[in-house]
Amino acid sequence: MAGGRKPKVAAPARPQNTLVLDNGAWTLKAGLVCGGSIPEPRVIPNCIARDRSRKIYVASELDKCRDFSEIQFRRPVEKGYLVNWEAQKEIWDQELFGDKAQFKCDPSETRLMLTEQPNALPVLQTNCDQIVFEEYGFSSYYRGIGSTFNAYHDLQSLFRTPKDALTAANTPAEIMLVVDSGFSHTTITPLLGGRPLHSAIRRIDIGGKFLTNYMARLISLRHFDMRNDLYIVNEMKEASCYVSADFKSDLERTWKGTRGEKREDYVSGAGIVKDYVLPDFHTRHKGILREYDPAQHAKSRKLAATGHSEEDVLTLRNERFTVPELIFRPSDVGMRQPGLADAIQQSLHELPIGLWPGLLANIVVVGGSSLFDGFIQRLQKELVQLVPDDCIVRVARPADPITNTWYGAANMANHPNIEKVVVTKQEYEENGSAWIARKFSTGLLTP
Amino acid sequence: MNNFGVIELASAKTTSAPGWAYVPDTGILPGSSALQPANRKRARNAPAGVTVGDLTARQEAKIRKEIEALERDGGKDISIPIPAKSGKAPAKHTPNVRKILQSQKTFSNHLDDFLAIQAQVEGGPAAAGNNRPSNASSKRPANKRDATAASTPTGSAKPTPGIQEEDVTMADVDLPPVLVGQYRPPPAAHPGDNDPLLASRVPDLPSDEELRKLLAHPPLTYYETRGKWEDNYPTRVFCEVCGYWGRVRCMKCGTRVCALDCLETHREECVTRYGL
Ligand SMILES: [Zn+2]
Ligand SMILES: [Zn+2]
């Protein structure tokens, strides 16, 4: 990077290192960008957990947990927003600055780039700014909406269109629409040159947490109570759920039929039904998803009757696709909110129609809940039906939708003009937190 | 499939049980009536004698409770303490930091505070009501906001968090175009290009002035940004036992089920809960 040889004498020297931190509710993604080189970020559980024997694990210590049954979590990030600093500081201190840190980061010589969810409460933003400068003393700081950083990627290669000579990774994409489907909710953020179009940001309150809770409820109704085993249910959800391309047909094929009827699809599983072998935390640490085998079931019923059953098997039928379906139809559980495609349409209707073609042709989906098979295909299909005929709809999911935001922020940290958008510690001390809030929210570059 | 409910009813022995009746429900429900109630008031005011297709207050309350449960993080209320560190001197904090670290407020507490402040600023409870979550048909990003954005000095309607290649501090007159159009490569020439019947209907890009105004729009509040429910969105009803279509309704409690097997399963629970 330019300026690499600058001697470190002047007081507010441009920091060489940037701590890039995507502070999610489920995991935090952290890495130190040093003098322009971008490492692989660490993905760390952003929680404090307590297992059945009341042992407590902070963040990455969760690796050491051997029995996840009935494990409980406390999370600093609630509804997508950093709320509880007592817990967050404990985690940051250990993972970023303490004995678990994998890089050496002295905040007084480091720039911090931190993500937040859109439409945050001002008081929570102020709390964050105060902690960043007054507790950690970072040299400078940029707080931005997570989705916006996804503009700092080579979009055209993502859509497999010919590369434009002008497109470099740390130049923001001109126009795109980012869907971020995370743990707490799903947001829609249209961007111009990496800047959010605030009036058109939309959110639906369905995310990974809601889906896991819903799956736990269905299994508790149909099999046995798993409402205190959300960790296990989440793993099962990740392994087994998919977004259906044809919901009606899949629902039909997994129905058992009327009394006494043995529908062929039901008996065979129709290629949809799967078995999930639950972990017992003795011989099996992780659950296993496997093909549904009716013969195997008859056998294990016999074994169970004689008390010799060696595994707990859950047969998953329509749970596999009715769970992620909520992202597309929150009203299936009675929630009065639009599905994802309708919410995108609501976002577009806030904007001049001239922007629609550009936004619709550059939709990027990130976040852990976008990992369900069929997610982008379904979104594409529904959008094509909703928008004007001559709009091309392209929906892409980056190779790793969980770290894409982090890598984008790391690219932005290398931008030659990064100093223009950050707030320095000195500026904070001179102007206070209200000024920072204004600068970050409206982008005012001068007081 | 359409006549399924009828077939079931014709063979149903269960209808003879006193207080029990199952009705086929093939019609499309009127939009929002199957949904989470708009607010508590509506649930309370729901008519007592319900007609087919309407939900009872009891059912609306049930849906609301279920959604609340699905929005929770964790099975039950948990308070996991921060593990105590031994041999560590108590850290010194600034007064701001101390206050923040000690706060045990939840997001919902902060949101309530925010709405209360907003209500005061905007002059009375009426204004605050606009931002309540329950108001499905609520305002669009208030005109008043656009006015604020428009009335800010033009110098301040300048860029925003993202970075532009060009020097962002330059004077307004020199501002570079917001979009240079490279995102939309021109299509290859085609012999039909001049055919008036095939004239492109792709709308023009907004002017730079318009784009700058959009970029200068202040952030919306938490509830303003939430997707709005529209009454013309289709809704679906499922069997509460197995998850298939809920084509039959328990007259006692309104629960939907798909067919006899599930109906019997439901009945056991219904009797336990509400009595015969
Ligand atoms: Zn059923
Ligand atoms: Zn009933």
C-alpha cells in the first residue's frame, strides 16, 4: 500500500493495520489487515454458553464442549444489534486482545472497521462508539452497515460476466442489492457505489434463530420435546433443510394420506424424506443425515422393543422444506410480514424505476441462512414473476456468504481514501459521540 | 384433491361426538384474518360468535404467543454469568463505559425508550402511534423526512459512508456522476433495433440530482424499515398436526387439520385442553 514507508512520528499517523470485525449475533468474524495484506478471518461463536453440568464456555472455548445437550447461550447481540456490552467485552477481550487472540493488535495503533445492522437505535450506536474510543482507545474507527461492504468485491466475476477493466476489488460496485439473511433477521439493502439507499432498506423478522425455533416446535409436536436442545436442532436444520422449488408438489409428496391409505410417495419417502441420527455425545458427537430407509426403520423398531436400539433416529419429512419456507412466506406461521421477494419489491417501490434494472440484475445474497439449497433459485423465480418483464433478474450467492461481508470490509480498508470516512480518536475527543453518529449516518465529512 | 374434505366428512364417525363438528374449508381465507392479530385490541374485540373462516380471539392470542416464542433466543429465560477472573486487578473505566457495561437492558427495553423519546419529539402519542409495529398500513418513510433531507444545505447532501474513487470533499459543482453506467453494458446491435414495435421500454436512469437526494436520505427507524403486510398477499393454512394443508377445522377450537388421522390426534389434545 502507498505510504508504507512513512515514518511513525506524526501524532495521528495513518494506522498501518486495520482490525476488521463483522460482529454478528451467531458468530463474529475477525481478522487484522496488515499493510494491505488480507488474512483469512477467524469465525468465532459470539456467545457465552453453559452446558448441562453448568460449565461455562466463552466464545471459541465452545470447541472444548463435549456434550451439547441442553446447552444454553447468552449472546451480546440481540435482534442483530450489539446490546449487551458486559458479555461482548468479555468475548472481545479474550478473542481479540487476550490469550486466545491469533494476531497482535494494539488498538492505539490500529484502525477498527466494525459492521452493524441497518436501522440501529441511536443509543446503541453511541454506546458502541464510546466503548471503541473510551475503553479500547482505537486510533480510528469506521462503523458501517454490514451489507454495504459487500460492494467491495468483484461483482462481475460473481455473476460470471466479462470482467470490466475498471473493476478492481476495492472499488465499490456501482449498483447492487444486498440481501443479508442472518441469525436475527433478513435485510434488503440497495446500494449505489457502496452507499446505502436508506429510504429503501427493508427487513423481515425471520432469520436463523426463528427457523431453528420453528423446527424445534415442529419436532416437539410430532416426535419429542427438543425445545431445550436448540443447538442440536440448529445443526439438524443446517444439515437437512432446503428451500423448495415447488412447495405444493413437495407438500403433496410428503403427505401420509387419509386413514389407512398407503401413499406410494409416503412409503418410499419420494426422495424428500431423510433420517437424522441424533448425536448421543458418547459414540456420536455430531448428528448424521442419511437416506430414508423404510426397511431399516422396521428393524430399529424391533431393536427398540427389545431395548437394544443404538441410535435415536428422527425421520424428517415436510420439516425439511416448510422451515426455510418462512423466509419466503412468514405468513405461514401467522406473521404479518411480506416474504422475501415481496419485501424486495417494496424496497424497489421506494426508488425511481430507472434504478430497478441495475438493482435486479445485481442481487447478492449473504448470511448463514442463505446457505439453504435452493435459496437463490427460489428467490430468482419469485422475483421474475413480480417485476416488469424487461428486467433481467440475477441472484448470486458468493462462495462463502458468511465471510463475504468481512472480506468486503477488508477490501474497503485497503482503499486509498479510507481515511476520509473514518473518525479518529482525536476527532472523537474534540467533537463527541453525537458528532460521530451524524458523520456515520449521513456521511457528513465536516462538522 | 379438491373434494378431499367432502370425502372425509362423508365417512366421519367423529362428527357424532357432542360439541364436535368438522367443516371442510376449501375457500380462500380473507387475507389477514388468518394472521397474527394486528394488536391486542383487535384480538379482544373479535366477535364472540365466529363465522366459518374467522378466527376466534383465542386463536389469535395463540398465534401471537407462538410467534413471540419463536422470536425468543433460547428455550427459557437464561442468565449466564460472566466467568470470574482470578488475579486480575479491577479495571478502570470512564463513567460512560462503566454505565454501558453495567446496563442489563434488553433490545426491547432500548426500543421502548426510543419510541418514548420519539413520541415526545414528534409531539404526542398520535405521532408515536405511527411507528408502532402493529400499524400494518403505516406511513411510508414520512414526507417530513424528505423535507429534512431536501432542506439540508446542498453541501451536506454529499456522500456518505461508501468511498468514491474521486475526492469526496470536492465542491458540489464538481461532483462526479453518481453512476457512469458501466454496470449495464449496451446490448449487441441487432437488425431489429430500429423497429418501432421493439422500442426499448427500459426506463431512463434518474438524474444525478435525484440520486444524490436518495443517497442523502437519513436512515429510517427500526419499525419504519420493517416489511409491510398487504392484504392482497395470499395466505395458506396448514394442518397443525402434520403440516399438510389444513382443510378441515375443529369447531370446538378452530384448529385446522388435514384429515381423520390428524383430526383424532388433535381431538385428544383438544379434549385435554378445553374439555368435551
Ligand atoms: Zn395432518
Ligand atoms: Zn380442537
